Amino acid sequence: MPRWTKIVAGALLALGLLAATVLAVAALLLQQLDHPWLKPRVLAAVEAATGLRMDYQHASLSLTSGLRLEQLVVLTPAPLDGAAPELLRVGRLEADWSLGALLWGPVRVARVAVHDVAVVWVADEAGANSLSVLAPDPPSQQAIDQDQDASPGASRQFADLFSAVAPVGQVELSGLALDVVRVRGGAVVERWSLRGLGLAVQVQPQEDRGWKLQAELGRPDAPLVLALQRVLAQGEGAGKPPAWAQLALSLGLQASAAGAQAQISLDLRRHNFDARIPAGTLLRGAVTANVDAARQGLAIALHPTRLADSADAQASLFLPDDPKAPIVVSQARVDADLARVLRLFPADLRPLTLERGQLHLEVTGLALALGDLQGGLAKGAGSGPATGPARGRVTLQADAAHAELAVEQTGDALRWTATAQAPDLTLARPFLSDALLARLPWRRLGVNLQSQGRVEALWSSAPRIAHRTELQLLRPAWDGTVSARELVAVLDSQGDAWQHRGELHLRAEGLRVHEQDAGAQRHTLAFEVDRRPAAPGAPSAAKFEARARLSNQAGVQLMFDAALAFDPQAHALRGRLKARWPAQPLLAPLRAYLPAALDAEGLALELDAQGALTGVFTRIGDDGLPQLAPDPMASAGFEGRALIEAGGLHWQQDGLELQLPSVRWQLVSHPGASAKVRRQLSTELSAERVSVTLAERGLTLTRVTATTETSFGANPEDEPELALHLKVDSLEQQPALPYPVRQLEWRVRARRDAEGTFHLPEFALTHAATRSRLTAQGRLDLAPERRRFALQGVLSQDLAGLSQPGVVEGRGHASVDFDLASPDLTTFRTQASLRLDDVNLSLPGLGVVVEGLDGDIPVDEDVRWTGGRLELLGNLALNPYAMLRHTDQSPLLSRGGYVSARSINTPWVRIAPLAGNLSVRQNVLALNQFEMGVREGRVTGQSRLDWRGRDSVLELRLRATGVRSSHGEPFDGHAAVVIAARDRSVNGRAEILRIGSRHLLDLLDLVDPQAADPSINRVRFALGLGYPEHVRLRFDQGFGRLLVKLGGGAGLVRIDEIRGIPMGPIVDRALHTVQLSTD
């Protein structure tokens, strides 16, 4: 033998010995997988490969005999291991094979036996489960499509599986327990357990290559007895005994390369879930699947199957190998007894209760697509294995109600016909609220529905639909006030999702309102919608237009026409609305819904509105839906106008009558004129004539115009500012007013700041006919801690405007400047100044003439609002000395006033001139430092009137010099008296330094008009002998004392002081003379 041959042979022998040694060592290690040195390395390798932590007690693997594994435990991954530590536990696993069978078959593994298997599955309500943390990233859609394209198809996979070498010859599975644990936030909520499962699988090789499978989960004569249990750890059932049920299951499966068939039977024997759920058969049926090589797919047939002893189902379908081809349902039929189905549920869980109920579903020639239309009708129902149109019919019978739906699909077109009849709403009662049922006559309200239509281009982005649907309500009523014999609504429409139009016809027969006949009503609402997207590549954007019109054929006449359109250039939604309510005799029942005071028969209304809403929508998307702006509340705006015209408005209630022959109201919204004003809203209300009658008084206003202007600030949070301008051309009243009202005008401007204070920057009321004008400005704070009010204004009057020949005549100007303030809206303090400028006033009826009157008179009034009425605050007790010292010490705080007049003529006296300081404080009228010319003499002094009604008090301090009496006699004197109106008393004194005899006799006649007093008669007698030199009077407690000193021959006559002169009658006669009452 050559040397090189020996060398090669030796090398080969060494390699063989090395391989044999490695195999021997590997076989030895596999038989010792539970060795303390090898086991940790095996577990670590498995955890690194799968992410699962596991353990086992004994493991042995032989390449020539099989596998033995005991007490295998797979732990639940975190964080769900707290609810169930173990995911899988296997008591014993045995697998028997031979090396030859593994390599050449015909059955690779002779036997597999698994005993005492427990599986615990944990699911969190948030979505996680026992293996979700280990799941890889989901495959991409492209990978899924590639796998579908590479898949040989279900029938081919089926045939290839059973034509190859059988993977196992016998499988035994016993003692299988399944647990499902539901957790919430790491805490167990409930646990479901199923015990008693077992599986027996037998594989039989076929003579013509291949194998046959037979599997059993129980047999019909010996079913598996399963125990189902539920334990609640939280909620109402926590702590209660577990609920259990005993089931009987038998499932048989036979499969080969030609097909497969299965039979199943599941019965509920007993349970304690709910006593109202009966025991019985839950499922019993059979299904077969045959490989159809000619059609390249699986032919699947569902044989008559019974569900819960209340429903029967059978079907036949074809599952093609091509994933893009549709699944064709050749025939399917379902018959269900709804009454029995509902009785399976507890009474408190049943939506309704039926005495009789049948459901019939029948489908033929239906194709279901798997691609983009997964779960929907296939595009080509009539192509491929299925021929002819697809049809479906559903029939429902529930007690006295009946409904039927028939559908037919041909290509991309679909037709349907639907009918429904119900004599009452008994079936719908559980789904309606008690409040609605109380208003509806549901026991006798019948419903009939008929609909038929067609859908074309079913698989396009915008299927076209045309249908007619009629809904008929028999004997409808509402709340016992409105009823009808029949109410019909018919909807006719055609178009697609982008462009649609239709008409809704409403018809009411035998309509009655409040037991009165309302006649027939027929109305039609037509509508159009166009929201077609822009063509691909076109510069124009998607459009949106909508329009609705209401017309009337009988009954109440109300017409309107509305339109909406989106302007893409301006990003604005433009709209228009026209409505008209003509004057018409209203039915008596309809008048019940209007105010009784309104005479609606002559009322006519017209509305015309159009405008654009901006800043809310930016564009119309390709899906036809509008897209909102980022902040629509801040950017929203409206530009447009609205006009409402009404005629024949007549309102009469409780003695009040209002008549408006015609009125016009217009609203205009436009952008602001400056950067501080974001938007302005203007309204104008005009009426040619307004008549108001209240009791016996009538008021007529002509050419009334009211204009408002509302300005919104640049900041959306700013409060709006309101301006009002009201003009009345003339106002007439019956009975007539003393002055005619012409050209009355009122202007108001108000706003509210961020702190809630109302500001009144402008308030003006002007009456051009009388030349009167009132202007004011102020603010009002209504906050709970700041209830304040302040108002400043001026009231001016040209007296020439108040002149009435024979009644009052005047000229000059008078004005009042006032300040009104309140710290609590209860007490109001007023400071005013009455200014008179060259006032000339004549009152012919009273014989009073005032010429050249000027003055500035301060008026201070403090009032309180209590009990719904105003009252003056407490009277002021003023000290004259303190008043003078206050003026001297605080000259800048004093409010001095004056009054002067060239002449004042009255029936009693003529004053020329007059000058003094006049002021009004509360109820005190004071004229200080006055001087007047009276009868060629002069009168000076001061006076104060404390007006309290019956308790009024007058204080006088007078000095008269050179005053002539009516007889031309001079008079000099002075007096200081206090006159009280309540008791007609006079207190004080008076001295007459010079007086004529005739003048003194007149005074004595005033005291003793009947000449019955002897003392006074002695004075009268003595005056005939001389003349008066001095007269002194004293007044005390309502009585007077008179002391007269005479000169000449009268000095020889003794005249004592006259006492006890009552002053009450004298005061009464004085008040009566000047026509003054203290009531």
C-alpha cells in the first residue's frame, strides 16, 4: 500500500473517531438535561432565545427513543406575574420515536402524550396580555401582501399537508385546565376557569401515500364533562361564592388530503349563574370542507346546525386559493325563533319580550372580497365561480309587526325593496323614555314604511343613489293636543355623496289641534347639496353649495329659500335666506300656540338676510368636509345684513293696545373703522306710525327711528360698546299734552369694562319743539362689594319754547347742572345748580309777571330708596351763626347762590328790583341777604322755609323802610318771627317805627274785623284825635300782644297793651290769600 494512501486513511479514521466521540458526548448530554451543570445553561439559552423564564424537574432526550419531560413550568412575564405567576405547567410529556422513523417515516413521531396541563392567561383592560411584551413588531403591510402573493392557497396547503409524511401517529392530551384572569391596574377583577378538557388524535397512513387524521374531544355516547367557573374579585359579586356551570362537549374531526368534516355537540347540563337561564342544547351541527382542484379552492358546507335550541343555520361557500378572488357564498339560510332566543337571557337583561317572533335570512350568490373591501360585498359578484346576481332577503315577524328587506346585487349596482308594518309601538316601548311615552299614543300609533331604490357605481368613491321612501303614521297624536288621522312623509332623492338633490313631501290628513279641525296640510321641502372635490391637478379648490326651499300646497302658508356656499378665495361661508309669512286667517287651533293678546290674522312678515361668515373655516377638504381655523372663536367674524319687515301688528292686553301698521328692522355687520374696534354691529328699527292706548289715554308716535351701534374690541375678551339713537318726529296724546311733542331725539352710549363697571359716556335727550335738552354721563358698578353709582349732567331750557299764548309766555334761558352719586344704590346724594339767564316770564292767568330774572341757585338733596319709594333723609337743623362762620373759614368749599330780578308783579304786590342769596338744602328753602323794592320803599332781611308739609316752619327777619301803604302812607319797621303751619302759631316780635293812621286801622281790622273788641275800638277812637307814633307787637304760643303809642291829641287817651290776640285765624287768612296749602 502506497504511503500516501495510508496517510489519507489514517486522517479519515481520525475524523470519524472524532465525529463519533462528539455524537456520543452529545447523546450523553441530551439524556442528562436535568444535570445541575447543564440545566442552568439550557434555561438561560431558552430565556435568551424566547424571553420566557422556565424550569423543569426532569428532562431526557434520546435521538433513538424519544423525549421525557416532567414538571415543566413557564413563568408569566412581568408586569403581569403578580396576577398569575405561572403561564404554563405540564405534569408529564412523553414523545416516542425511532431514528429511522424520524428520517424516513411514514410516521415521524409514533406517540405524544401530555398529562396534567394548566394554562393561565392574564389580560389587562389596558390591552396588555401574558405574551404581548414578547411579541415582535407587527409586520408591514408590504410584507403581508408579499406573504399573501406567495401563499399557495388553502386547498393546496391542505393537500400538501396530508400528502407528506405524517408528523405524529398518536396524540393524547389529558387533564387540561384553562384559566383566564382579567386585571385592572394590577389588581385581579375576575377569573374564569375551565376543567375537564381532553384530546385524542389518531393518524392512519394511507396506502396511496399520505395519511388520515381522526381527532376526538369526547364522543357522542361519552362526551367530555367540562366544569366552568367564574370568580369575581371586585365589584358587586366580590366575596360571593363562585358561579359554575357543567357542560357536555363532544367534537369529532376527520381529515385527509381530500377534505375534512367535523361534528360538534355542546350541552348545558346545570349551572348556578342565573336560575332564569334554562339548561339545554347550546350547539349541535356539522361542517365539511372538500378540496376542489378544478376550481382551485375549498368547498365548505355548513350542514343544518341548531343553535341554543332556537335557531337553525346552513350554508355553502367556496374559499378560493387566490387571495384576491372573492369568497362566494352560494347559499346561506338562517331561521331563528326570536321568542326562544330572548328567553335565554335573564328578564332584566332582555331588551323586549315577544310572544311570537321569527327571523328568516336567505342569501344566494353573494361574493365577499378580501382585499381592500374586506368584509364587504365583492366588486364582481357575478364574475368568477359565482354566476348571476347576488340576492338576499330578510324577513322579521315580531308579534303583530312585520318587516321585510330584499336586496339584489348585479355587478356594481344594488337594488333594494323594504317594507315594514306595525299596528302600534309596543315593540319600541322599551327603547323610548317615559316622558316621551306619556305624550305619544303608543298603543294605537301605527307605522307603515316602504322604501325602494337603486345604488350604482357601488365600488367607486361616490356611489350614486336614487330612492323613494314613504313613512306613514296612522292615528298620530302629541300630548293630547295635536292629532291626525294620517301623517305621511315621502322622501325622493337622487345623487351621490358629493352631489345630491331631493324633495321631502309632508302630508297631514284629518289634523286636529285642541279638538278643532285644522284642515289638510301639504308642504314640500326641496334641497340640493353640491360638495364635489376639485379635479386632480386643477387649481380650483373643492366647492360647497347647499340650498333648501319650502313651498306650500295646502294649509298654512310659509315660504322660505335658503342657500349656503363657501368662497375659497375669501375663506368665507356665504349664505342667503328669504322667508315670507303672508297675512292669512289662522286656524283657531294654531292660534292657541300664539299669545292671546296678538291679533295674528293681519300679521305679515318678510325676511331677507345675506352675509358671509369669515375666520371659522379655512378650506373645504378633499373629503368634502370643512376644515376649522386654528382658533375660530378668536378669528370669527360676520359681514352681512338682515332685513325684517312686518305689517299689521296689533297687540291688546289688560287695557293696553299697541298698533303697528308697518315696521322695518335692519341689521348690518361690518368690520371696525379703527384698529381698536374689531367689528361693528348696526341695527335700525323704523316705523311710520305707532299707536299705544292705555286705559283712557292714547299715544301716537309718527316716524319713529331707533338705531343701535355695537362695537366689539380688538381683543375677543373685551366687552362691547353700545350706542343707541332714537328719533320720534311727533308724539300725540289723548287727552292732549300741554305742549306738542315734535322732533324728540335720544342718544345713549354705554359700555362695560373688564371689572364689571358700566360706563355711560354719553346720554342726550333733546326736544326741539320746546327747545329742551338733557345731557349726562356717569357710571354704575354692580359688584357685591362695590355697589356704586355716579351721574353728571345738564338740563337746559329755552323758555321761549315753553310759551303758550294766554297761559305762559317767557323768554330767556334756564339750566340745571347736577351731580348724582350713591355709595350703595340705596342712598342718593344730589348737588345741583339752577342757573337763570335773563328770564322773562308771564302768567296771565295768575297775574304774575317776572322780568330780568338772573340767578345761580344751589340745590342739595339727599334721598333714600326704601320700600319701593323715595324719601328725603332727616331734616337739617342749621345754625345761622355756623353757616356764616363756615363761609368765612372755608370760602373755597362754599356753594354760594344768588338771584336777582328787575321786577316781579303779582296781584298782591310789585317788587322792583330784587336781589338775594337763594339756596335749597333738602327741604329747606333759604333766601338770605335779600333786598327788594316794594311800593317806593325797600325791604331787606333773610327768610328760611323748612318745608315739612303740615309741619312746615317759616322764619322771617325783615326790615322795611319807606314802604308806602295802599293809601300812600310811609311805613318803617322791622320784625323777627317764626310761623308754624301745624298749630298756626307765630312766635317773635315786630316794631313799627312809622305808620299812617289809615294803615294802622287796616291792621286793626285784620285783627278785629268785626270791631267787637273794646280795647281795639279804643285805639280806633283815639286815632281820630291824633296819629300813631310807635307800635310794638309780641307773639308767643299762638297769641299776640299789641302796644300802640299815639301822638297829638290822642296822647291824652290811655291805651293799655292789648293781649290774647289769637294768631291762628290771621295765618289761615294769609295762606288762603296766597292760595297755599300745607297738605
